[in-house]
Amino acid sequence: MFDFAAQNLIALGMKKLGKAVAEVTLDDFNSQISIPLAFLDSISAAELLIRGRILEVESRENAGDLLKIELLHGYSARMAFPRLPEMLRKSTGYTLKNSDVYRQAAHLRTLLFSENVSPTRLIECTLRFAFEAIEPLMIESWSQIILLHLPEYDFDIDHHIEKVLAQYEIDTSYHDSIET
């Protein structure tokens, strides 16, 4: 039961993060709306992935104690986004890479509702957050990279995203650690 829920959270999180990365890099006539939405989607995707990983590990380690798993899952569902890395570390032993990038994204999410944040800043933060903070978790936990979870487009979206990543000098060195 909980393993299925964990797998759904993880699968949805990966697809949502791939979609957010693609959308934040596209030149859109409505970028004043689409870029902030893509940024917020990347935050939501990270929440799904972190909660999914916690549930995955907890359901494996506490397979006989369904009440404990239910309580942990309910607790993580109410956990504030800035505190999720701490819960991930306590539950799984995994420490997010580039936690400063995670904190910056959490801070920018708060600013987004009270200040005018430039699209360029949102694009860079989204890409840094996705590739430098969240993708290492995906690689180490499930041997997955973001580029495997992009939506279908009628052009080479992978190549387009790689050019944008280079433009913003986003570190994708964690790709090298994935086993093929």
C-alpha cells in the first residue's frame, strides 16, 4: 500500500520536474505567468520527490508497523517545504547536495508573492534548484536524471535545455555519476 503511494509520488515528481525545467527554458509569449508557474512547479515536484523517498524508505524499514508509517507519512505531508531536507536526512540518512541552493529556492518562493522577481532570476533559480539540489537525489536514489522525464516536443528539447544550462552555468556534473 505505502510502497505504491511512494512510487506514485516519485513518478509524478519526476514528470513534474521535467515539465517545469522544459517550460522555464522556453520562450513563451506569456512568460510573466509561465516562468513563475514553472518555478513553483519545480518546488512542488521536489516536495513530491522528497516525500516519496521518505515514504519509500520508511515503508521498507517499518514494513510490519503500518500505524508508524501512516503517522510518518501524515507528518511529512504537513511538513513545511524549508524543513523537508531535515526530515529526509533523519528518515533516510540522505543529505541534499547544495542545500544552499535549496534554501535560496525556498526564499525566492516566499519573495515571489510579495515582490516583483525578474524572469531571468526565476529561470536561473529553477534550473539551479532542479539540477544542483534535486537531481543528485534522483541519481543517488533511483538512477534517474531530469532529461529522461521531459515532455514530448516537436523539436530537440534536450539540446535546447543543455544550451540554456550552459548559458546559466548550471552544474550538471552529477550526470557523470549515474551508472548506465
